[in-house]
Amino acid sequence: MKNDVVPVQIRGILPANSGCALFVGNDDKVFVINVEPNMGAIIGMFLRDTPKERPLTHDLIQSIFKGFSITVERVVITELKNSTYFARLILQQQNELARKIVEIDARPSDCLALATAQKRPIYVTNALFEQVEDACLPMVLRPSRVKEDGLELAQLPRDLSHLGGAEAARVGKDAQAVAAIVRRSEHIDERELHRNDATGTEGRHGCRPPA
């Protein structure tokens, strides 16, 4: 498997036109998977180990896994078809008799949420990693601090005088957007996430890449 996949991490979470953009990749390349706002918030909470008053859907799944001695072995983002990403969730069940591995087709957002919750490795197939475009943040917006759990928090430049007028305006707008998503993810209203769970607004299978 090691020769067929590339290890990656969630490098950042930023707002997008249709939800949240998850920046996934490594030092060589970063690409974007767009997810719905509540999924971006949930993944951010798992990355920061944010305590919750009541269990959300992915907390419930974890409790079920624990009850049946199931752990997430790894997740693999496998391919991109018709503007939709696909992924596989690899689970392991261990008991006194045997060890069983099960591979399940799942949305990348769910795979990433469970992988971050259990601190399990995330991979991308070599073919997909070569296919996707590098979507690194502009240098002036790149995060300068990385938390131990792998989440990069943007520390934005306050002085934009070295930039041209149009670029400074764009960076300023991006900076406001970054600050908004950081504030929202740090002070997320759990009741809103519970409402989204109840109404089933997690989105379609897979996630659209940026236009």
C-alpha cells in the first residue's frame, strides 16, 4: 500500500463560496476539498479536541465503534469523478479470536472527521495526488503557526503597504474571511450543529473541488 498512496494532513480550513474549504496535502502539494459549513466546523472541533456538551453524529459513531472494539485503521481519498471526490474508510475489529479488516465506501468529509477524531493516518492515492492542482495559500496568507494536532491557524499580516492596491484589497478581503472562520470554529454553537444533524444537511456523497 505504501507505494500506492501518499500520506497527507489537513493543513487548514477556510471559508468557500459553498461552505468550507479543507486544505489537504503535505509539503509537496496541497489541494482543496469543499465541504458543508457544519462539517468544516466539526472537523475543526476534532482537530482541536474541543469538548462538546452533547454527542454529535460522529461522536455517536465513535461510541458504537468503541462498543464493538472497532477502530479506524486509516482513510484513503481515492479518486475524483464528475467533480466529486471519493474515499475509503478502513476499519479494524480486534477480539480474542481474530483481527478483521473492513473497507467501506464513504464521503471524504466523514472519513476526515473520523480520522481526525481518532488521530488516524490520512492518505491520497498517487494517481489522484498527481491529478489534483496545487492550491497552496498565497505566501502572505500562509499560516505561520502549526498546532500539535496538525491544524494550521492563520496568522495574517497587519501591514499590507508592501502590496499593490488590487492585491492588498484581495488579501484584506481574504484576511477578513480567514478571521471569520477562525472565530466561528472557535466559538461554534453546538445547537446549530445538532440542528444540522437532525435535518440531514451533511450534503451529497463526495465533495466538489473548487471551480
